[in-house]
Amino acid sequence: MPLLNIHVVKGRTSDQTTTLQQAIHDAMLEAFSVPERDRYQILNEHEPEHLVMQDTGLGFERSGNRVLIQVVTRPRTQEMKERFYALLVEYLGERCALLPEDIMVSCIENSDADWSFGFGRAQFLNGDL
């Protein structure tokens, strides 16, 4: 946990998507201080016209390499989120040649009661985690 929904435009190779997912995971590990095996990612590939990401009036254009990351997570501090955003731009730029303007993130917070990692139990609530 967190649960990451990663949305990309179709066309990347398997190696490219693996590198992208690892870079995102590494940024999350560093920013949120979660365990290494705390990895839950869903990669969604879309036709270019099905992944619309405009600039909200900020005055820039995105390329065909755009990536939208939706993070479902327990509450995180503002500093942790800002660190995550900065690390994403750094790691995805270095490893995947993504431009900063092509990376968009949205965080959705929930509580410990909203998670079950299996066995029909709420591990955050019952002390398993």
C-alpha cells in the first residue's frame, strides 16, 4: 500500500513499462518510507485519444509519452507528497526520458479500515501490520 493506478499511452515495450513501474516504485519507497514489498501497481494502457491530460490553464503542452499516476493511500504529509512528486520527475526523467510536463499525479487518501490485503481481514486494524 499505496495502490498505484498508472495510465500511459500505448506503445511502450515491456522493458520500458517495467522500468517505468520500477522508477515509480522507487520514488514511493523513498518518499513514503514503505517496505520494499509494499508494491501494488496497475498499469493501464490507452489509445492516445483516451488519455486526455490538458494543462489546467498553466500554458504547456504534453507529449505522447504522458503518464497519469493515481495514488490511493493512507494519509501522507504535504512534505511526503511533494517529495514523491519531485522524485517521480527525477527518476522518470533519468530512467525513461520523460519530460516533467508529461507526469501528472493525483493522491486519494483513505483510512486503515479501507484496506484488506487478503484472508478477509483488515490487517491495519487487527494488528497484523
